[in-house]
Amino acid sequence: MRLGTAAAAATTVIGTGAAAVAAGRYASDMVLKPAPDRPLPGDPRLTVHATGPGRITLTRSLASLRPGTYGLTGAGGHAVVGPLLDDVPHPADTVVRRLERVTHGTLQPGARVRLTPQVHIGNPRDALGLDCADIDIPGELGALPAWFVPGDRETWVITVHGLGTTREHPMVVMPFLSDQRLPVLDPAYRNDVGAPHTADGISHLGDSEWRDLDAAIRYAVQYGAERVVLHGWSTGASMALHAAANSALRDRIAGLVLDSPVLDWQTTVRALAAARRVPRPLLPLAVRAAEGSTGLHAGRLAEAWTADLLTVPTLLIHGPHDSLAPWTASRELAARRPDLITLHPVPHAPHAAMWNADPATYEETLRRFLTPLM
């Protein structure tokens, strides 16, 4: 009888453990499988209350009160909204923002929408009126679709998007870069729509994806770039750091622009899991499962770049209000190499939305950084 009881207890423990492992893997997959339509932490659903000429009324929240310019996306529609219009009468539980344009669809009262740092949709030609070529970059897994915006300088800027966005996100800086006459290469990378997919289909938070950025560097050099500046957002910024440390062509990298870099991957995984409504007790299991599936560990990203490996001027743009990629990690990185890293803080901006919060200041900061590198 005792043996039977012990066996039953052991079976229960094993079953519970297996269930916990399965739950952790499920939660990890929810976090690491790319899905640009999924909201990030701090991206709550808002309700459209009314629209009028050049304005839109939204649910009042910390998100809808953010300063700056954002995309507004929901089922069947996309728009661009600008600053708050405080002088327009509105109910106390709402805010009014400038409606820059409706890109497609309609914004009817009652529609559920969310703000996103990805302002433009389409391609640079149609969305911005920029000369643009569709190209394929040879990558280790296959052809990587990319946009190339020509310029007459020998320094190219390679832009790389991050979590929750697509290669449309870097279009926010393309008009500015084009005005500086800088060629821009904007690639997709593994597991993006139109790009090759990996066998596991999950994001490695830049740890393997950087090799696709390395392919973009090779392409740029092959087609005339004397130097490249890597401009990455979120995990794209982490990819840029990996490339600067590990690329065989790192001597061609003239500078880095890191917007909201993911430097503490465990915190990022927890935040993403919470945003996907993974129950709190499963968050540690999600982190452990992500570690197992990606091969990352607590210090893996930190090992990819040390103070000695960072050798080029770096502009680090980040905000203390980023709930996905900790601001403290960026401050610590900047403190290691104050001779190379310029840290530009942006208050009241969510993850990867440093341009959105204050486009004019962002572009002026970028201009000052890029001018000596052109």
C-alpha cells in the first residue's frame, strides 16, 4: 500500500513537472515567435470616441497622453496621429490628438486601436515619395528582402528593426537620412514576413539574427559603401552590437546608433510574457524555457560586447520609461565607455519610440552624431 502511494505521488510529481515544463515552453513560444500585430508592454487598446477635421478623440490613458507622433492601428485601419490638442473641448475621460492622415481603412467611433512607433506602412516609395529599389541580400538562410534608398555619400546607413515591428519602422528616419544624402539599406531578417524562416521559428533576441545584419554589411561594401553606420531599434540595436563585435567587416563599421537596445534579455522576456497575459507564476518558467530554446543565459548578451570590443562612436538613445528594455542597462553600458558612447535620454517614451516622442530633437541629435562619420 505504501509502495502504491509512493508510486502515485511520484507519478503526480512527474506529471506536474512535465506540465510545468510544457506550460513554460508554451509561454516562451508566445514571447519569442515574431508577431508584429501583438501589442508590446505599455500598448493598451484604446477606443476611438470621435473624429473630426484634423483631429481624433481617444480614451484617456498614459499611452494616449504621450507626446509626439505615432501610428494608430486597429482592425481594418491605420492612421498617423500627432500632438495633443489641449484647446479642443472634450470629455474628461478622453484626449484629442491631431489626426495627420488616415493611411487606409476608416476610424469609426467605437473602433479599438493602439498607438505604435511604426508610423508608416508600405514602402519608402509609396509612403514617403523616396526613390527606392527592392533588392535581395544573400543571407546564410536564403535571400533577405530589403529596400535601398540611394544617396551620393560613401557612408551607408543600415537600419534594422526590432521587436513588434517590421522593416517599415525605420522609415521614420528615412526622410532625414535622405536629406543628408546618405544611402540607406533597410533589410528584413530571419523569421520576418518574406524572409527565410528558421527551423524553430523563434526570435533569439539578436543572438543569431545579427548574422543577417552581417550579410547586409557585406552587401553594402560589395556595392560601394566605404563605411557603414548601423542604426538599430530594440533587438535590432542588439544585433548591431553583435555585428560590431563579431563581423569580419567590423573595420568598415564607422558608428552605431542604438535605439532602446535589449541588453537584459531576461527582463525583456518577462515583460513580453506579462504583456501576452502569461500568468505570473509561469513567468520564471517562460524565462527558463526561453533560455533552453535559444541557448541564451543570464550573461550571454553582456559577453557579446565588452568595453574592449566596442571601438566605434556610438549614439545610445533610450528612455527611463521603457518597460521592455531596462534603461539602467543602457546607462551601465554608456558608463563603461564614456569616451565612445553618447547617451541621449528621452523621457515619456515607450520602447523603441524615441523618435516618436520628439522627432525634431531626435533628428538633430542624429545629425550631430552622423556629421563627422559621413
